[in-house]
Amino acid sequence: MEKSRKSEAACVQICQVTKCFGEDLVLKEVNLTLNCGQVYGIVGNNGSGKTVLMKCICGFLPATTGTIHVFGKQIGRDVDFPESLGVIIETPGFLTQYTGAKNLEILANMRGQITKADIRLILRKVGLDPDMKKTVGKYSLGMRQRLGIAQAIMENPRFLILDEPFNGLDKHGVAEIRELLLELKAAGKTILLASHNEEDIRILCDHVYEMDGGILRER
């Protein structure tokens, strides 16, 4: 019975996952379970495999061996992309000739789950003015990062993957986004995040893992 309850609480199960690019072994038999409603941090140097692991969980890259299940469905077999997932990996890509609000409207129209009013609320939540006429091409790096976070959370996903979500943010912006992530944590979201900042990890995470040379270990 205990094993069954534990399985039900897991939103992500990664089993013996390896990833090779040619002869280069980037992930080495990674095992990881993410339980619902908790925040997990991954730390490690650039090139350690953190982003590759996140891309495999998202279905952006196929694992070479092993399995990844998100909400009970195997990525690459049952679904190509996890259900109820919000993601920000590397620099978010947007249509630079449009405003931030227009970019989110275009994305939202693909799924029809949220309204323009919802988008305005989300933009305010990440510290952007929904009425701003400036196009994304004229955004600062920090503004693009805020817009990327808005895109990740706008459809109220149950699971978030955030790779360096504080990139480009000033001290005030970091504090605002930390507060937002703590709100999402309190709302029961499962969050996997990578950050080079130990304070981010300390404040936000319930569990911390270290990636080194493609090997994942709990700290």
C-alpha cells in the first residue's frame, strides 16, 4: 500500500536515462523521482548535463536509453510532450515584431484555454505592463525573461521546468520572480529548476541535486 501511495504522489519518474550525442555520453543512467507539489533544484557547471536532462523530460530530445514518465505517461511513446507542462529553457523565443501581449495571445489561441483577460493578469503578475506598445525586439534581456516566465505559467500548468529562470533580471526582478515561484509552490505546483545562484536554490527548493559529468546525485 505504501508503495502505491508513493507512486501516486510522483508526477515524474526518470529511470536509467542515458543520452548520447555520437560517442559523447552526456547523461549517465540518471534516476530521479519528482513528487507532486514540491520544488527540485539542479545545480552544476555549464555542460554538466542539466539542460539536456530538462530537454529529455520535455520531449525536445529523445533519451538514448531508459524511460521518462510524466503524470504516468511515457515521453516518446504515450505522448511526445508532457501534459500540463510549462517550460522555459535557454533564451525564450518570441516573434520580435509583436508586443509581449500579442505573442502570448498567439500562443494561447493554439489551445484556446485562456482569454485575453487572463493574459493581462499574467503579464502583471510577472511585472510587465499588458498595455505596453514596445515590441519584443526592443525588450531588454530581463523583460524577455519575464515574458518567458509568463508564457510558461499562463495556462496554469501542474508541472514547471525552469532552466535559469532568473537570467537577465536585476536584484528587484529576482526578488519578484522568487516571490512568484513561492506562490506557485504554495499552490501545489511541481517545479524543477536549475540555477547557478545558491540563494535561489536555498530559498525555493525542497530537494537539491547536483549534476556533474552527466551523473545526477542528491546533495
